Amino acid sequence: MPVTITVPEETTARFVVAADRAPGDVAAVIRRALPEPYAKAAAERLGTPGLMITIHPADSAPWRLHRAVGVDAADGEAIERADRHIGVTSVLRVDDLPTAPHIVRAAALAIAEEVCGVPVDLDTDQILPASRPGDFGDFVLADGWLGASLPPYRAGGRCEADDGEDCTCVRLRSRGLRRFGIPELEITGVACPQDVAALNVLRTTAQRLLPLGRHPGRHTVTSEPALTGTDFAEFWGGRRPMWDGDPVTVRLVEAGPGRLAIEQPADFPGTLNDWLWDELPSALHQVLSREPDRTPAASVPGG
């Protein structure tokens, strides 16, 4: 049975910088920080719905940043102490995806660097890692856009299942795919030993669906897309397939408004965890993280 995906005409990307002071000339800040062609693209958007900057006292700002998570506890403390919240928001035409949110995030990073602030991605509730905005290249989905990762306790290898119970501890959900015009994804009931494989299935499925987000309207697509080694490579910004064997078929099931669940294929005789263990190529079990390939772009695509 196919599934229906409705791509909106517009989406929204939202970032906030928590800081103790406001930037001066925002246009100049962005122009200094971003390389061409992104500096020009950001300048053309600034002051339009494509790139809006708003500044609020922290105690009356419309955003609540207490749930934002990051790798450095000092960032959370800095958010608590901040006097200002600087909103960096964009209303995005879907034909301007996925480049537009990439430019908007770069603008937020540039402002954060200028005012020594902490940038937060509101769609993923994640504190953005320190980086130099001028270093980025082409959009890569692996570059912090998915909002799905293994929960912190998994880093220590702790299973929450009681002795004698089947483990179904891991529940993964994307946060942030909606700004690319596609549904959020989830995979649940995963056994701890299959957590990396499940995360990579979610990553690869997101990459496979990403091009659909540039085409507004209702789309009827197969509920069992075939994921390839090229899809997994493109998630990381690569071009060489990360496995050479047969594609991996997954099943998509509507899990709620704007959300799809990933399950084993309908004709697979076992459980989700049997499928994750038996049917996936080794690459999906082995790659937890890697540095995205941010190839410098000669022009701004898609907008």
C-alpha cells in the first residue's frame, strides 16, 4: 500500500542566539563571515521573510531555550545568563530547499560568533557546535540537520531492559525534517545491539525522501522504498556508495500527522530486530559518526 506525503508551499527554519549584547550591522557581520556565493544570497534575503532578525530581552522573548542540549555544559549555563535572544528566522519556499536553511543557519552562526553568543536550532532543540561559518560548503544532511541521535545513556552501553525481558529500549525520532518539506521519521522498539543500524536506516531513509521536499503538493509514493549505498553516502555528503550489494527495502507507515514510522518489510517473516540483524549490510552497523564532506560550492543551488 502506498503512503501519501503532502509537501507544503512554504516551511520555516528557526534559530536563536542567546547573548549579552546585540549585533551592530548585521549585514556587515554576515558579509564578513560567509564566503561567496552564500554572502550574496544571505544579503539578498536579509530584511525579507527569507531572513528575519529580531532581538528581544531574554526574559520576555517568545522562545524558551531551557530544553536545548549540547555537548558543552558551559553553553547551557551561558544561555541561562544571557540578556538577549536574537531570533534568526526564515520562511522558505520549497523550491529554495535545501539551500535556504543552510544559509539561514550560517547567518545565525555568524551572529553568534560576532556577539560571543550561543546558537540554538529551535527545530531540533540542539545547541549548534562552535564552527566558523566561512568554512561551510554544500548542504549535507549529516551536518546536524536530522535531530536524531542515540540517547546519552547508549554512549555508556547501558541497556534499560530488565533481566529476562526482550530489549526494545531504543526509540529514535527525527526533529527538523519538516523544514525540508518532508515528514519526520521514527523507528521504535529497537534492541540496544541494533541501535547504530537503526539510526543509519533512519538517516538513509531521510536522505532518500529529501528531494521530494522541493515539490509542493500531495505525493503518493511506495510504502517500501529501496535504500541504496549511494543514499547512505549522500547523507554524509559523499558520492561513492557505502555498500555495493543489493538495496535495503524498508516499510513506511503513517504514524501521525507529518510523521512516518520505519518498519521491516511486510514480507519479512521475523521481527524488526531480526531484520536489522539479518538483512542489513555491514556499513549500516558500523558507521556511528563521521565528518560530513562539505564540498565548497561555486554557486548557490535551488534558489
